[in-house]
Amino acid sequence: MKEYLVDIRNERLSFFTPAGEVKALNDVSLHVREGEVLGIVGESGSGKSVTSYSLMGLTAHPGRLVGGDLYFNGHYINEMSEREMQKIRGNEVSIIFQDPMTSLNPVFTIGNQIREVILLHTNKTRKEANDRARELLQLVGINEPDKRLKQYPHELSGGMRQRVMIAIALACEPKLLIADEPTTALDVTIQAQILELMRDLKEKLGMSIILITHDLGVVAGMCDHIAVMYAGKVVEYGTTDEIFYQPSHEYTKGLLRSIPNLNEREHKRLVPIEGLPVDMLNPPAGCPFAPRCRSCMKICLSSMPNYTQVSDHHSSACWLLDKEKFERQAEGQA
């Protein structure tokens, strides 16, 4: 029996542009077990979406996988042809894109777009596909499903369009659902409803979820594990509690400092992460976060740190952890 549903090992992916090679992913390793929810967080351009799209064979031109191994549900993604990928997309793995208005086709009805997925991946008749489409709309909490099936995307609200996208993604009951910023364009109330819906569906269907977001607040009550990405690298990985209560990388600490705390009695100014992300055309030799890090040391600028195992399920790539370990050893010898 395979240990992981998703097993990404040392993935390196670059975009070969006229300006040069953009090293979008640099030695990324991620694992997801069946029924688990993994949150991938980080600022724009950190490589969150690129990692997930590569798992589905959706890397945009001129992107190309240049190293590493990608496994999904027993499939070795590296060696799969486009025809083979089409069989598992929508069937074994589905994705919810960021903006439902641009993801849905404006000239086809909602029913037509849901039925298309069902007819493509199953042997159902058109009537059976229509019944399944109605059932899916009810599953994601859309009222008057018969009416909605005949409507076009522009006739629905943002929240309803997002629910339609989830219905399409769930049409064939995939083993893995990738949710790429599923609540970005929605107001706070609808955000909570969509996250609650995804949580309920995960329990009902037993599927795994990869939740991509730049908002740590979104993953707090949703994920089992969190991977923090910066400049195409996973800088910290751990359980949700470990990331929130025992962060060990300075970038993770910076993200947490920038979140408003409603439990604070006094008003406190949010602390932004100063500086700009690194140029991925010319990534630094050392830690990519070093130019923005308050605790940067000389070695951080010249050499990439190895992962330090903080606990059984918690690792972090930061030279400060090696410094702390060295200081503890020195104190023990004194």
C-alpha cells in the first residue's frame, strides 16, 4: 500500500524566457496522505500554484520540469503523456481556480459545463449526467438547482459561481481536490461558507485537499499540515499547531506578525515584512529570505541552509536553528 497519495520529491521547475531562466521551484518536496488537508501558504510568486499545476500537468509554456519526481495515486507524473493526463484530470484529481468568473465559460449554461465533465469521464447517459449535475448543485448548497442549470455564469453571484466550480471539481468524486485561492474574490461571510462547505465535503467524500492561499487565517481551522513557501522553496513544514504556535523560520514568524489579533486588548500596529521578494532570474546563493530577514547572519547570504528537524513532523530551513543548536552544545560543554 502506498504511503502517500501525493509524493513530490525534490521538484525543480523553470520558465525559460527570453530574459533567461526563471527558477520557479527549487528543490520542493511535499507529501499528502489520503484524507489529509495540506495548506500551502506564501506571498505571490512563491511557487504555490506552480507546484500544484505541475502535479496536474498544467505547467504553462515556457515552463518545464528540470528535476525531481512527482507521484500521484500510484502514477509517475514525469512519464505520463498528455492523453494519459487527461484521463486523471477531473477524474482522480480536480482543481478549483482562483477566479470562477474567468474559469467558467460565459457562453455555456451552468448545466452544460457540469454535464461536460460527467460525460467526458463516465459512461453516464445525458439524462443521468443531468441528474448528477442537479445532485451536485444540491450537494454544494445551491438552491433551485433546476433553475440554476439553465442559467449562465453572469447570472449568478460570486459565491454561487464558486460553488458551481466546486460542483464541477467534485463531479467524478476525485481523490484529490486542489483549491487555488478559493476564497480570494469573496467577502468574509461567503469565505466562511465556502470553507465550511469544503470541510463538510472532505468528511463526506473522504478526499484529500491541497489548499493554496496567502492568508494564514484561512488555513488555521482547515488544514492538518502547512507548507510555507518562499521564492520557490518550502522553508518550513509542520502541523498546523506547530506552524502557528512554534514557528521556527523567520519568514513564517513575519507572516504571523502581520495577522491582526482580535484577542489583543490594546491596539497594536501590524508589523510588515520589509523589502521585496528576490529576483528569480538571479536567485541568491544563500537563503532567499536573507535580504529581508531581521536576524540575517553572514552565512545566510552565502549558503543555503539544510532542513533542521524540529520535531517528528516539523522541519525548517534556517541557519538560526543551527546557531541555537551550536550554542546549546557549547553551554553543555562549559
